[in-house]
Amino acid sequence: MLLDDEHALATQIANAWGGPPRLFKNALSAPLFTPAEFIQALSTTAQAMASGRKEPFGRANLAGRSPAIHELLAFFPGPDIRSFEQYEAQVGQAFPGSEFSVILDKVDIALPSIRRKLTPTLHGLFGRVGYPARGIHSCIYAGTYSSTPFGIHMDDCHVLMATGIGTKKMAFWPRAYFEHRAELVQAGSPAHAGEALAALLADATILEVGPEDLLYWPAGEWHVAVNDSGRFCASLSIGIYHKGDTSEILKKAVVLPSGPAANSDHKALDALDLDGLSAASAAGGGMSSPERLRRMWDALSADINAPHAAELAFAAHTLGIRTSAGFGPLPQHGVGDQAGEHDCDAQAVVDEDRHGLDWTTVGDKLLACAHGQVLVFDRHTQEVAALLAGVKQGTPTRVADFAALVPTDAHSPLRAFLANLRPGAAIVE
């Protein structure tokens, strides 16, 4: 877990916010993840991908190229792999002498302990610098690669980085370094420099992150990872996306029509359905393209013009970011269930509880959010607000008290919403 004084660490990061890269030595009392947890994250990610879930997701790079499908499997633990040493041997045997990297996206879903450990400090930080408009994105970057495969680059997010296996060196250049050196920037990609790395390292600031250190750098900073040891390293990167586009939020007011199910024989409108234009086709029992378009448009218009649609979308997005410290809703579908009880940082859950539940009224609706998951109450809003206030104060509150205020068909989403408040809140059957 982080140092006991998360607020002091949050203040230090806030004071460095927007400035040059800053290394906080010995900021952590222990690594944010262990080699065993890294193997767990790999296995959970592989299971999620095999099940067709979008998150978490893994990708790899092998000697500067994307691996083939059959090669990609070797980067995830086989059925007999139980330790990090066995995993390292597996990859080494599959690709002897080759540099490689593995990236696990949305790793907080594969490894929930990361979320629990970081949330208190992130709340403390965001209370000082503002909550990120687009939330945060967690990744583990692992492997033996000598430098970032896609070269020197800049991102539009602030970054906090820590290592779980080995140490990591990061090279940085001032924001103006490439400004008047167009010959060093790849055509069509102003955020990537194409010059050979070795020629530029002399002008870089190089910071080395150890297992108990925390590294910060701001958005728009040129950077690249460098590894001159050839040893395996795994680091956690938290991208904090402070700047966002209003349209990214407001588009959530509209539920766009879903695409046709695979192999459903439904004639989608993204294909020019000439047969569907004919009256004869419509008379045959099918629905013509214009009629399908009209129905889709009517549904879309109804969503756009629904009372307070934009306000509800903005409130849902804002409360989702704030109550989850930018992570988004808690994992669903049992992802991460295999984490042992020893992984649960109960104190972190309790500490974040005052942030983990919030609500607001928009028009005649009450919009509540629990650790990133939103639920809209259409009726009895004053009674619901009173129950939520009791929950936030630690008053034991029964599920049945909430269920009595919503229609029967809303009981299932209500239970999912209330489940997100446990174990920190006193929700009882």
C-alpha cells in the first residue's frame, strides 16, 4: 500500500503538477504490484480476451513488430505456469534472444488491488488539481525492450509511474526541444520523433524509477523508456486525461442504435439495401430501408429531445469520474474475482467511502453514482436522497428500503448499484 500519509504524497504531486518531470524517491512503502500479481494480471487479461470482453486487454511487440496470433499466446502464462520465473523462462524459450514488450490495458480491472491502493491518493490529488475530464487509464508495460517500440513521443495525459518488477529508466526532453527541428519529427505524426535515440540522449534528463519510487510527468512532455540492462522490467503507468471535449460528454445523452447481431441476417443500413427500397420487398413481409431508417431516427430524436438529456449526461459523467477517482465503474462479470483476500486493502475502501457515493437531482430525477456506476431514480427522489444520506453517514440501510421506491423491473440494476457500495457502506439485506 502507499505510505500512511497519502495526503502528504498527494500534496507533493499537486505541487509538481504541470511542471517538469519529478521523481519521488521512496514514496511507496512497498511496490504497487508483485511478480505474482503480474502473473495474475496476465492470466486474467488472457481469460477476458478469450471470453470476448473489451477490458482488460493485452498486446505485445516482438523485436520491433507485432507478433502473429500464434506468437501472441506465448506472452501469456501457459496452464502450468505458477511463478514469474516460470513465465520468464516460457517467453525466453519461445523467443530466445529477442527483445519484447507486453502491454496490459485497463489493468486495474485485471488487478483490483491497484485500484484500491491508488484511489485514496488520487482523490487527494484531484481535490487539489481537479478531477480529470476524461478519467484515467491504467497500463502495465513489461518486457526486455531497450526502448519504447514506437520511439520518442508525447501524450495528452499527465502520468504517474511505478515499477513492480525491476527498475525503469525514462528519458525526457523539454517541451520546446523539437519545436524548431522539423527534420526530427516523423511526417504526419507531430507527437513522434524519428531520429535515432542514441543521438538525442545526451540532451535528455534521465530518471530511474525503483520499486518504491513514484515518477510524475506532465502532458505534452517528450519521453521514451530506455533499458540498457536487458533485464525484464514491469511498470505501472496511470495516464490522467485532464483535458476533454464537451462532445465526448454530451454524446452520452444519446443511446445510439446498436449494430446488428452477428449472423442475424439483419440487413444493416451501413450496406446500401437496394432491394429494401422496393414496395414489392416491403409487401413481402420485410421492413424497407426507409422505414427502418425512420424508426431509428425517431428513437434517436426521442433520446436527444428527452427532458434534461444533456444535463443528465454531464452529471452522470462527472459523478462517475469523481466517485471512482477516474477509474470508471467497478469490474463486472467476475473479472478479478480470483484475487485473494490478502489483496483487499480494506482501509483504502473505508478511506475512499466518503468519495465513493454521490448524487444530484436533475429535473424530476435523482441521479446517484457508486464508485463510477450510475443509477437514475425516476420517482420518490426525496426518499431516495434521505436513504443515500444515511448510507453515506454509515447508517445500516436495507436493500428492501431502496427496492420499495423503484419499480420491480428496476430491482436488478438497483442491486448491482448497491453492490458497488460494499464493503465500505452499511448495506444490509
